[in-house]
Amino acid sequence: MQQNRILVFSGSTRSGSFNTRLAALVTKQLALADAEVTRISLADYPLPLYEGDLETNRGVPQNAQTLKELFCRQDGVFIACPEYNAGITPVLKNAIDWISRLSGPGEPPSAAFKNRVFALGAASPGGFGGMRGLIGMRTILEVGLGATVLPQMITVSSAANAFTAKGDLADARSANILSGVVQALNHQSRLQSMGR
């Protein structure tokens, strides 16, 4: 049976990011569930701020093309989304904006966001666990780009104390919710893989 392929990344490039820790934990759990997991950092794919004249005059940057191709090879994608002022981070929004500009011959608009399933999570020092940013992220993916986003999400509040020394979630309820998100992503991406 073909192994399902899942991309995992954080919308933060900050060292010590709680969302990068969440992405690492999701990567571990997916690997234990026998998915083929690729984890990246957006820091390795720097992009200029999206601007229409820049695209017209210079074209789409190679890093955006590389990310688009990486997305298109996946059956599923997990994004750990930091919350900035009740929204998503500029580096995450910028990457999505550039990637969305790319579609090859015979591909639908925003091809990287079609024919794969997305799951979302957030970790935040605050009490809402990044929920407000996740609502914005879901709107961008579903309404703006026509992506399929799983209803299950994980929010980790008080993130400074949420992770154990081994990188797991200390709170049993949060750990169970994360397990459900990972299982749903693994199952739905496996179905996506079988349909290819």
C-alpha cells in the first residue's frame, strides 16, 4: 500500500517558537502512525513581501515555486499557526500569497491548495491558545483558496508550560485532542493517497 505523504511546518521562524515545538510533536506522532512526513521551516525559504508589480517585473521567486511543488507532492499538510494580534504571522501569510500565484498547465487556480487535506493547530502563551488566528487561517484556506480543512483543530494555551521535557503535551486533555487531529489527518490523507 502506498504511504501517505504529509508536510508539517510552523508559521513562525522564531527560535524557541511554541508552534515549532507543536509542529515537531505532530511530526513525531505522524511518523509513529506510519505516514511519510516532511517537516520544513519557512526560514529556509525566504521570500520578498508579495507585491503585484514585483511579480510582474521579476516573476515569482524560486522559493515560492519550490514550496508550491513541495505542497503538490503531499496528500496532507499540517500548519502550526502562531497568532499575531488575533491574526496569522506575516511570514505565513506571505508564503501562502506567493504559493497561491502558481498553477501549471492543466492545474486549477491555487493548485497547491487543492487535492490535499489540511489540518491546523496553534500554541500560544495566552488563554485562547491561538484560536483567533486559526479562525483567520481557516478562512484564508477554505474561502480564499478552496482548500479542504479538517474540522478538528488543536489549540494549546499557556504554551510556556504546556510541553514536557520530551516535547509532549503535559495536559492529558490537550494530548488527546492532538491525537485526534493527527489521526484524522493521517486517515484523510491516506484516503487522498489512495485516490491518486
